[in-house]
Amino acid sequence: MDGPPPRSPVDDTTAEARRAQTEAYRRMGYDDKWRILCGLHRAGRQLADAGYRLRHPQATAEEVHENWLRLSLGDELLAEVKRARHDTAE
């Protein structure tokens, strides 16, 4: 990969801080990286669920879960999963 990584629209991280972070991640073991990834996934899920509940206060737990699946899988794959669940339930 040539050149610096793509920058996000809002980026207040200095080049020195970015290098330090990159080096820290390079030294980090897979188990630590996995823990960080799981924590970020969990936080994303919680934010998505909270946002859905704010927009839909009467939503059931099943509707909140389906929203997460839609965000994660997309409409097409979610429809396939629902069909497969329906087919195995019969």
C-alpha cells in the first residue's frame, strides 16, 4: 500500500499519534485485538438498539433484534434467513 491511509472527513489525530497507535496495534496479540473488536461490536449493537428504541418506543425485543439483523445482513440476506427459519420450523 503506497502513501498514507485514507483520512476520514473529521480527523484530529496527529501523524505522530497515528504512528504510535499503529505501532501499539502491531505489538498487540491476537487475543487483545479480538477483545477490542468484540467490545466495538457490542458498543455498535447497543447504539443501534438504543437508536431504534428511541425512534420506535413501542418496539418489541424481536423487532429491535430484527432491525439489528437488517443493519448487519441487509434486506436480501435477512429475507433468506427468515425463509430458512420458516422452512425449518415446518
